[in-house]
Amino acid sequence: MIKGFLFDLDGVIVDTAVFHFQAWRRLAQKLGGDFTVEQNEQLKGVSRVDSLKKIIAWTGATIDNQTFINLMELKNECYLELVVQLGPKDGLPGALEFIRHAHAKGILIGLGSASKNAPMVLDKLGITALFTTIIDGNNVVNGKPDPEVFLKGADGLDLKPAECLVFEDSIAGVQAAKAGGFNCVGIGSAELLKADVHFQALGSSTPEALVAQF
């Protein structure tokens, strides 16, 4: 019996991918290279540290440890300059309504995101109070596809993985869910066919239908 929903953030509840893209591109250009939309897709669900490592490799730059730390801070500053614009109107189609509906039906709600800025984004969307647990990049050691973020999310809901549904839009996220023993709903990209079910957006189904399906 499904008792809890665990949501990824970017690409599932809200789309801040364009903000990440702009911030990462600024860093890539600072390193003497550039950054494409296709490369940005490869960073979905990936931690900030691992994302920066990929960008350094793509640009061919060589940097010391302090510069690496400075670049991570700069990326976050660039991202936050953009994300402060967010509001409830910026939720993906049907996403906020879906979460509110699930909460009203007594389904426990949790977040499992690589983003260290997830709490602020949820506040901007006006839905923080709906979440029983928020697991983000500040709470985990291992990034997706490691299942740590979702296993901690299930613990935060006091549920077993089999009692939770994970909602993900990235391949790494789906892999993390399956590695942790969770059923997974793929959102968005058709590449997520390895998820148990797939929808273009959260509003494409209802909490009751999904609970009944599993």
C-alpha cells in the first residue's frame, strides 16, 4: 500500500533548469569554454560538485582546490540571483495542485533533491508546509544514482521504500529510485521509460489513480 510520495524538485515540481543552465554557462565561459543545452541535460539530478567536475572536464581547464570552491560559490550566487524571481505561478503544469490534493488525501509528502537550495524554492512556491520531510544536497553524501536521498526521504516519512512512490524526471533519479527498492513515476522525458509509469506532467494523473495502480 502506497502511503507516501517522494518528489524530486527541478523538472518535477518546478523548472529551474534554465537558471542552472545560465549559471553553469557563465562558469564555463569563465573557464575559457562554453556550455550547451545538451550538456545541461547531462547534469539533471547531479550534485553541484559533480556537475562542476564535468564542466571542468568539458572545458579542459586545470584549476586548484580553492578555485574549485570559489567556482561552486559563484555558481550558487548566479543561480540565486535568478531563482528569487520564483513564485507559486511557476510550478510546472498541475504540480502544485497534485501535491496539495495528495496531502489532503492523507498521503505523506517528502522531497528528495540534489539541490542545496530546495528549501528556498519550496518557500517561493508556497508549499513548504505540505512536506513532512525535505532531503536535499545538504543532507546526503552520495548523489544520484545512489539511492541515499530517497532512502533518507522514506526514513523521514517513517515508511519503507515499498510504501513510497518516487517522482523523477532524470535518468539518474530513476536509477536511484530503483536501486533503493522504490516504485518510480517518470515525469517529462520519454527517456524515462525504465520508470514504472510515465507522464508528461504531474497533472496528467491523480494521487488516487497512482495509489490504486501500485
